[in-house]
Amino acid sequence: MQAFLTLVRRELAGHFLSMRGYVIMAGVQLLLGASLCITLEALNQKPFDMPLTEKMPNTGFFWLILLLVAPVITMRTFAHERASGTLETLLTTPVSDWAVVLAKFTGAWVFFLLTWLPALATPFILTRYASGMGDVDPGPLASLAIGITLLGGFLMAVGCFASSLTRSQIIAAMTSFAISTGMFLIGFIAVIRPPWMGDQSALFSHLSMLEHMGDFASGVVDTRHVVFYTSLTGLFLYFTHKVVSFRRWR
Amino acid sequence: MNSSTPGFHARSRWSGWINLFMGMVAVLALAAMANYLSHRHYARWQWAKRLDTDLSQLTRLTLADIHQPVTAVVFYDRRESLYRPILELLLRYSQLAPSLRIETVDYELEPARATQIQNRYKLPPNVHDLVLFHCAGRTEVVPHSALSQVSPTGRTPDGRIIFERTHFNGERLFTSALAAVSDTNRHAAYFLAARGTHSFTNTTSWDGYGRLGQRLAQMNLELRPATLGASLPVPRDCRLFIIAGPRADLDTQEIQRLREYLSTGGRVWLLFHRATRAGLEHLVAEHGVLVGNDLVSDPGNGFGDGSIKLSAFADAQHGIHPSVRPLAAQDMALRLGAPRSVTALPSLSGLKSTTLLSTSPQGIAYRQPPAGAAGAELVVERRGAIAVAAAVERTATGAVAGLAPRLVVVGDSDCLNNTLLDKEANSDLAWNLAHWLLDRSHLLAIGPRPIQHHQFSITERSRWELMGWLLGVIPGSILAVGSLVWLRRRH
């Protein structure tokens, strides 16, 4: 456990002791801020009967941030270590492969959540600047936070897996982006539902990130979504572990 | 070493590959299995106040009684703000009634499926936004317009009226529709189709009652026309007889038929036209209700179009009647055209008459000018809180076994016409009165749920300030901290 915590600290230090981590955080805040300003401009003085949190996943910025930031955070987890030759050193230390994989994943996940943390304060900031906002309903805010946490975990696991496959950070980022965006786009099949589709629509609906996030943003926590994201996160972490072990074994 | 036989390294490498492959397949299968099981056995929690889906006891009982497969089709544009509350409510229903299957169709995104649904359930081609319940050949449609109540909440700077949704009727309508499709007995309600009454087939002109007819059909009622006469009594299967604003006097035979019907436990819903009492004043007086030959107004409680706003439901003697209790609880108002006074008399043997609605203490009743005296000066008959609707039922002491007549008298027939039915809580009043008359008072327990509205206003200065914080200060501060860390580590 001590080794795991040391590795997590090392990962977080990698983000916070370089300019890179701050640039990512500032970029996320800038995009979130822009998204909010556009939404405010569109809704100013117009009555609407769903909370702002519910409108959030309908904005392009929301998904842009999620899908773009995850590869940027995770691309260096394994690829950078391999390119700089420190992965072999790490793997020869008396630390299990699982500890290495989980520490890198946890470090990336915690950093991802920290980049989103200021967004939680947004509704409260709005109540200060905009009149008539009413009380903030903490329910949808909490469920949206759970949704972002679970989705973030899945995207970090995909990113770690992509990074473990190659020594090039760019290729790792592209691979991660391609897998995440592919998963995101699969969800659109459930929304469009071509005429040929029968019972498969339930499967695509189950895979649809849009539908999951729509639920979370409306204040709905569904065990199906929780199982979906945790199982996929576990699956990609297992794949990552296998790739790392395979390299050691080879 | 013999090169023709596989060596240790090759074998272990192959076994490693197989091990890797099998491990990946096994974990993949585990993930698929977990998802499959989670799909079959899941739980949903609604944390948002607006999705509060605590169901009433009646809904739970109705759902427990459903044993046949029922399909609920949510035929909606998903961007419509009511879509989510509707879906969440139905999902909650399906958790309690596993035989309820929910199908969602977005007619914008799925035109082919939308056409299939329209053909399957014989819906008109241009129909949009509705929820449909189907069971064993019976179909009930809940239209979008009935699912929420819209009220004016103010005016825009250029004088246009702003309308907002104030209440969501989902549970009440869905439970009723479910009861209707799963119940094979359809009760008959008759309306007097003579003496210039409002037409229950007319859905287009302002004074028609067609829309009310549609609402009554949603209550699993079969609405039929009736005429009364010497040899034409109220039909035996009549569960509710509606007399909607007769403009001409009923003859003695017709009134006698109504008297007989009430004396045998009949249920009558009587709405008076502003022009005449149609000779019915004596009949209702026998049942403890006095209908005035007047016109009531309530200065200061109007909508600016001649109609009056009523929100007083309490009766001094009997408290709030069950049919208006949900409206009083939600502080909902009603819109009446030009009612006449309807006073519940305090004591008649065996009868309990209760005031349903009354004006504010500023109400004024003007005496009706005599026929042909148009333009005559209006004479004030009385002032104060003037009752305009009453309900009568036989008390326990006056009830004969199996006979329990009920009578509702409303001093304004315009309030339920096609124009005013959906204004304020008028349709709720109609819904509640019909259920009370039909002795389905338990359904009154399902009241509409208030819809929370959001509207914010942000000044130009605040907007720039907010943009400064969101786009400048917060990202800039993070970058500044990053630069400091970078500089410190560099030197």
C-alpha cells in the first residue's frame, strides 16, 4: 500500500511540478467558462423549466472537454516512461504490476477530478451574479459529479491502456481519443435508431454515453450506468495490466 | 537441442499467449455478464426535486392490480422539457408493475418508427408529443396538452403575456389511463342534448364542450347524448348525467325525469348558463342549493378580459370539499366567465350541501336585468364573498341503502368550454368534480405536482464581470501558479 501511495504521489507530482498540468487545468476552466457564458447568453431572461445542470451535457463543450482532456492527461502515463527508459527500472522494483497500473490510473483520475473541481462551484457563483436563479438543487449536482467521476474513470482507464501500447505520446493520445470517441459515437446509434434495428436498440442504449450522462445530469443515479462504467474501467485496467506484464514477460 | 521439436521457450511463449487470450476473454465475459445482470436487475434513484416520483397509494394499488401486459409508448421529442419527468415517472411505474413495458419514440429522430407507431395505434399522421397506453386491444392516449397546466405569469416589456407551465399532471393521468386500459367495464355518462346545451362533440368553436368530452373519455367514461321526456327517462346505465348550460327552459316532464333520477341515487352535474336558469332553480332548491338570478363579479380579481379569478374554496360549515381540496392545497386559481350565485343552504334534512367556490369578500352580485332590457343599469343585489358553485350529497342519516345521490351545481357553464377548460386549474376542477360524482374520490388524492421554473436575469455589467472571472481570472490564476512552480524549479 505504501508503495502504491508513493507511486500515486509521484504521478500527481508529475502533473503539478511541471507547467503541463497547470496548462491542462487552465484549458479546462477556460472551455467550461466559455460553455457557461454561451449558455447564460442563450437563457438570459428566458423562462426554462429544467435546471442548468440538466442542460450541461447537451452542450458540445462538455463532451469536447471530456473526450479531449482525458488523452492529454493519460498519454504520458506509460508512453513517456517507456520512451525515457524508466519503465523497465520501475518494473524491476519490488512493486507488483497491478500496483504500478493502479497507481498510474489513480494519479491520472485524481488529476482529472481536480481539473473539474472548480466547476462544482459554478452554480453557486451564478447565484451571486444572476438574479432569480433560485436555490441550487444539490441532488442533480451530486449525481452529475458521480457521472463525471465514473466517466472520467473509464476515460482514464482507456487512456492508460492506449499509453501502455506505445512509446509515442502522440500515438497514445490519438489511440485513446479514437477509442473514447468511438464509444461516444456508438451511443448515437441508440439515439438515431435505424429502421433495421430491433432488440439491439436496448444494447446500444446501454452503451450510450449521452443517455447515461442525460440521466446523471437530471439527478438520476441508475445502477446500470454505475455497473457499465465500473466494469469497463476494470476491463481496460485489466488489459493495461496484461500489456505491462506482457512486456515484462517478453 | 533438437530443432525439430518445440523448445521450452516456444512452448512457454505459446502457453503465455493462450493464457493472455483466455484471460482477456474471461474478463470480457465477466464484464458482459455484469452488464447483462445489471440490465435485468437495476435500481434508479431520483435525486432531483423536480423528478420527485413518490407515488400515491392509489397508483401503487392500481399497479399491483395489473397482471396483463401493458405497453406505454412515450411518443415525444426528447428535447421537450416534460420528456424527462414523464419517462422517470413511467420507469418508476414499471419498477412496481413488471408487466408494464415502456417504449420511447422520438418522432424527430426516428421517423420510420414513429410512422410504425402511428399506424399500429391508428394515430393521426400529424399527432405529436403524447403518451399512449395499450392493453388487450384497448388504447388510452394522454396528450401533451393535458400533462401540464399553463398559466400566465406576467407580461414581456412589449406587452405580450408570458405563459409558464405550473403543474405536472403525469401521475394522475397515467394512473387513470392504466386503470382504464386494464378495466374492461366502461361506464356510461350522458349529457342532455337539447335546450341549447353546449355541444360535447364540438372541439373547435369557443363555446363547445368537445375538449371536456375528450377529458371525460380519458376517465374511462363513454359519453352519450340523451333527451328526456314523458317516455324518456334517464337511461338505466347512466352513471353521470351532465346538463351543460341550457339556454332554454326545460319542461316539467324533463325536470320530473331528473327529479326521479336523483331520488334513485343519480349523479347530476349541472352548469348554469349566464342567460337563464332554465327552470331548474326549483329542482336544485329542493336539494339545498339556491341559484341566484344574478351575475357575479369580483373587482380586483379579474384577468382583464371580463373573466374572474377564484381561489377561495372553504365552506364555513363543512370546510373544504374533497373535490377542491387538491386545488386549495396547491393554491391554484380558477377562471370563470360570468357566473351566477350558487348558495348552499345550511340545513335540509338528510342533505349536506357544501360551497365549492366563492369570490373574495369584494365580490358583487348584480341583479339580472329583465329579458329585453339590454343596456339597463345594473342593480347591486349583494356584496361580499359570494358562492358560485356547490356540491350536494345525502348524509349518512339521510341515505337509503344503495341510494346516494350527488349533485354538483356550477353557476357558470363557460368555465369548461373549449376556450377556458385549459385555463388556470379549470380542467382540474372538471376532473375532480367528475371523479367525486362518480364516487371515485380516491382518485382525487392524486393531485398535480408543481413545476419549478427557472428564469434568471443577468445585467450587462455582471455578465462582463462573470466572463472576466470565468475566462480570465480563474484560468489566468492557474497559469500564474504553474509559472511560479516552473520558475522555482528552474532556478
